[in-house]
Amino acid sequence: MSLLKRLSEDLGCCISVSWFRLASLSEIFSYTACRQLSQLLLSIIFFHGSEYILAVAFHGRSNVTLKSLLISRNYLLAMFFSLVEYLLEVSLFPALKEYWWISNFGLAMIVVGEIIRKMAIITAGQAFTHLIKIYHEDHHRLITHGIYRFIRHPGYCGFFIWSVGTQIMLCNPVSTIVFAAVVWHFFVTRIPYEEFFLRQFFGQEYEEYAQTVPSGVPFVK
């Protein structure tokens, strides 16, 4: 009897594991997961592809490298972490991903972030670069018109909104907090460094501009 009981318990365990796997697969390939992951993939492709195309358009193919795709190891690790979180949560807590008002709000953030960033690139033209300029060049001028009338660093503002929006769209609570904290910390150090050189290049003109126009990144003056 003990042998039969043990076999039945093992069989029950196998059935439970198999059922969990099937349930997990059904959630991963559900409408919700397919839609949200497809939106993420399209958002990433458009963001990075358009960055590269605009860089080539303004600076010429010979002056642009693959770095203009803005894909780094840390970026890939962050996206991988967010994907792992999503797959775990959609398997274990599928209802968490069904808050469509949250997901759609994140999608709206992605669109708004893209618009702000691309407006920044197009408005600045050759003055917009992916690397901080530490030497003043002839074509480098202070841009204060267009979207720069309202946001001092619209490129950073757009990326911040876009990156956090990708995680809200996925209904990823952990990654939303992590992305917001990491991206914000990056800009907290990058903006003062960049503005040091801008003040060297443009002097009082930039001082007056910085005093009247916000940076566009929360809690960064």
C-alpha cells in the first residue's frame, strides 16, 4: 500500500507540474502577453532605429558609429531583467498584467517620450550629439527655440519618460521603480557634467537660459 501511495503522490506531483507548465505557456502566449511584448519590441526597434537614422541624416554616415543606436551592456541587462520579471509575473500572477488602463498609460508615455526626444533631435540638428561635447565647434550653438523654449534637456526628458513608460506598459512594478531610479541617477550625474561645458561655451547666455527653463528631469535643476 505504501508503494501505491508513493506512486500516486509522485503521479500527482507530475500532473501538478505539467499543469503548471501548460498554464504558464498559455499565459505567455495569451493575447495580453503577445500584445504587450509586441508593443515593447516595436517600441525598442523604432526608438533605436530612428536614433541611428537621424544621426546619419544630421552628421553623415562617415561620422556615425553603432554607438548611435544607444545600446549598451547595461541597457541590455536592464531590458533582460524586465523581460524576466514580465515572464515570471505573467505565469504566476497573470491578473497583474490585465490592468489595461495602466498598460495603456505606459504606452501613451512611450509615445510622448518618443515625440519629445525626436523633437529635440530635429530641432537641434547638428548640435545634437549622443556624446557630450567637451570642445566648442563652429556649428555648435545654443538652442533655445522650439521645444527647448520649455525644456532645457528635452532629449533626456524624452528618454526618461520613454524608458519608464516601457515598464508601466508591461505592468512591471519592480522594473518600473528600478528603471526610474537608475535612469534618474544617470541624468543626475550627466546633466551637471554636460552643463559645465555648456557654461564654458556660452557663458552668461547659458546661465540666463538655465535659470528660466527647467531641465525636464524630475528634481534636477
